[in-house]
Amino acid sequence: MTLRVGAAWLPSALLLLQVLGSLSLSGPHTVTGTVGGSLSVQCRYEEKFTEYIKYWCKDSCSQLRKKIVETTRSEREVRRGRVSIRDDPANLTFTVTLDRLTEEDEGTYKCGIYIPLVVDPLFEVKVSVFPAPTETPNPKVFTSNLGPPSSLPVTTWPSKTRHDTPDPSQHPRALLSDVHFLLLVFLKLPLLLSMLSAVLWVNRPQKSSGRRRDQPDHENQ
């Protein structure tokens, strides 16, 4: 009967010891990272655990399973593959760093302190690993070896005024005056000259005949 009662209370006692041990450790409950990146977890412990071995394990962290990485009494910092652990007794913390993260690194981990003949204090940390963000290609910028735009020669062309290319629709009076001048030069002036020549030609014989008629009269007298 006594053995049965003891066996019934054993799991509860172990759970109580684990809860009390977790109070000796603290840290972040969740950490996140991206594939290919890195993340760090910092766990804090009490001063009485300064000289004990600290470790990092995954899932249940049973004694039958090998710890991922752990410190030693002579080495405060240890690296195994992509995982490193560094103990800082002055600040009562130890830091675990995971490099080159993969999706398989996601899961539940624990910070732990190895204490002989006693249930190890543990603190649970959930690690989440997300895919790396896709990079959008930057637009290519083509540059010229001719220098900045301000150094390029600038050619200015003289602006055309209204006197260079007159618009007939905008200057009807000037166009009419030009037509009238052309008519005066090529039509009216020759016509006037021809009329004047005709008058002179007609009047000239009449004067000469009059003189001839006057001469006989003078001779008869």
C-alpha cells in the first residue's frame, strides 16, 4: 500500500521540483528568426548557480538525449556546429546563439542548468523560423560617362519674331497693301505711261500743222 501511494505521488513531486527549478531561470518565452539568419536567446539565473554547467537542449531534454551544446567549468564559451553558448557570470546570464537558421530549427527548446542529484532547472523557449523575404530587383540606372547633366553643352537657337515669318491671316492689311503696290508697279504705272505717250503723240502733229498754215498767211502779206 505504501509503495502504491509513493508511486502515485512521484510524478507530482517531480513536476513540483521542475516548477520550482523553472523559477530559478528566466528568459524570453518566444524568439523568431528568418531562414539563413541568426537569433540569440539570453537566459538569466540566480547567483547560486554561477559555477554550474549551463546547456541548451530541444524538446523534453531527457538525460537519455544528448544536449545540443553546454558549457564546462573551464570553458565559459563553447560552439558546436551552428550553435554556441556563452556564460556571463558577472551578469548572471548565459546566451545561446543559432546561426544560419533553417526551417528544421523551429521547435521548443530549453535553457538548463546541470545540478547533480537534483532535477535541473529548466526554462522553455519556443523558436519560430520564417522564410526569408523575397528580394525585389532594383531598377537598373544607366549612367553616362559624359559627366553630370549640368556639364553638357547647351545650344540655344534664336527665337523667331513676327517680322521673320509674317502670318497672312494675322496681317490682312499688310497683305492688301503689298498687292496694291504690285498692281501699281506692274499694271497702273505702265498704263499711265502709255496713256501719257499717246496724248503727247496726238498733240504733237496738231501744233506742226498749225505752224504750216500760219506761214502762207505771212507770205501773202
